[in-house]
Amino acid sequence: MNEVRTYSAAQIGSLLGISAKRVGMLTNEHNLKTRKYGRWVHAWIQYEPEKYVSTFRYYENIIPVLKELLQPIETKPDIKYIQGTLF
């Protein structure tokens, strides 16, 4: 069985120069925590081995999506300004 590598929000954030919290906020805001971009796993809490939480682990394909979301609005080609109004 060939396992696909997954990354934590901290690892993705480090690659993009943002915090893990920002990764989580962006992916929640844009409904990106889907099977296409990662999977939910149970993770043990580091200093409390009797407790675990569900956490989302990201696939590498989320990186270009987040890079696009992090671009300044002026550089996004699909945004048009007409008489100072954003359409």
C-alpha cells in the first residue's frame, strides 16, 4: 500500500511563511479541509499521552491553493475594479 505523505498545519505554514493558525483559518474559511487536500487523523497530545484529538493533515497539493489565496488582491487576475468598486 502506497501512503501519500501528509503535512501538519505548522509544516505547511513554515513552507509559506505563515503561522499554523493562519493555515487553519484559511482552510476553514474556504472549506478546504476535504479529501482532495488531506485527511483527518487521531493524534496523541504530546504531554498527555492518555488524550488524543482529531487533527487535519494536509497533502502537498494544498500549497499552491494557499499561495493563491495569500496573493495580494491587486495581483489576482480574476478581480476587476470598475470606478473604484470591486466586482
